[in-house]
Amino acid sequence: MKKLFALIAVFGMLSFGAAQVTKAQEQKPATEQAKAKDLTADPVETAAAQAEANKSLHSALKQKFIEGGPGFMASILLCLIFGLAVSIERVIYLNMATTNTKKLLANVEDALNNGGVEAAKEVCRNTRGPVASIFYQGLDRYHEGLDVVEKSIVSYGGVQTGLLEKGLSWIGLCIALGPMLGFLGTVIGLVVAFDAIEVAGDISPTLVAGGMKIALITTVFGLIVAMILQVFYNYFLVKIDSITNNMEDASISLMDLLVKHNLKK
């Protein structure tokens, strides 16, 4: 969780820095123009020019979003919102599923030595995460033999892996659907541009500019959605691999502990 907060803080600082740089670049030409004006300029016009120069990156993106057309841009925005909602849920779940397996194994071993299997089950019951759940399922079948314990651990490990991967298919769908909607808007924008040329019977930049603008804006926003969600998707894959490896390693260690405990009886 601390690493996640640090990553969010870094992204926030980078975004803030980029916004400040953009704002400074926008203000520089306006400042130069203001200096070039006569000192007796109208204060109202000066204030309006200053307000125009202070437009933020957010305002520019919002304006371009509106220019892209409500139909496709709304669909792309819904893709982003849904993908981010699933991603936030997965971030919380996967970080809560992360367990200190070494500490858990040490607690289970102490409980086995001092209180037996029931004490070890109580330790697992009070510990969150898939590793503790797998331990509990194995310990719950200890009386049926070590072979049954091993099969139970393997079977329930597959269940926990499925829970870890839950929702990734929806994120993958949003990653694919965002650019596809953008490219569909691009094609429709080109069709609109060629229709305008056909009606006018002549090629003029003013005729095709509107259609081409829609085509490019929808493509840009669709690619932005895909890039944002792709970062989350890759993070989830790495996180799931890490948790799965810990589950497998901890399961082997649990079997060793149970074998030792069985020999002491």
C-alpha cells in the first residue's frame, strides 16, 4: 500500500509540473503581447486577454472533448470511467490480499507447536489474504491425511488465483474498445468530410476541416484511454504473479510444517 501511495504521489507531482509548464508557456506569449500594447489600453480588454491567456490544460482538453462530438466521445468517456472503476477496485483488493507470508508461517508454526492444529487454524482465521485462506483449508482437512491436505491446498489455490484475476477481462475489454471507438469516429469523420466534398463539388480546406477534426480528436482520446488502462492492467499482472508465487512457496512451506508436526506425534 505504501508503494501504491508513493506511485500516486509521483504521478501527481509529474501532472502538476506538466500543468505548470503548460500554463507558463501559455502565459508567455500573452505577457509579451501585453507589453507591446499601449499603456492606455482598455482595462476591460486587458482583463479579458489575461483570462484568455490563463486557460488551463483542463479547459483545453474539455474544449477538444466537446468538439469531438457527443456520441463517440461519450462512449469513450464511459469506457474510461468503467475501466478506472474496475481498476480502483482491483488495486484495493490486491493490496489487501498481500500478506507477509514469512510472519504468517512463523505464527502458524508456533501455534502448531503450542496449541496444535486448532490453534493454527485460529491464526489463519484471524489473518486476511488468500495465503491464510489456503492455509485454513489445508489445516481443516489435516485429520484426513497429508495427501488430502495437499490436494485441498492445490484446489483452493486455483480458486484464490481466479479471485485475484477477477475483473481483468473487463479492463482488457475497455483497453481494446477505447481505440476501436476512436477509430470508428475517425472513419465516420472521414466519411463526413468526403460527403462535404461531394456536395460542394470542390476540395476546400474549410469543407474537410470539420470532419478531419472529429476524426483526429476521437482517435486521440481513444488512445489516451487505452494507455491509461494499460498501465493499470500491467500493474495487476505483475501484482498477481507476485501473490501467486508467494502462495505456491508458502503452500510448500506449510506442507513441510505439517510433515514435521505429524512426525512429532
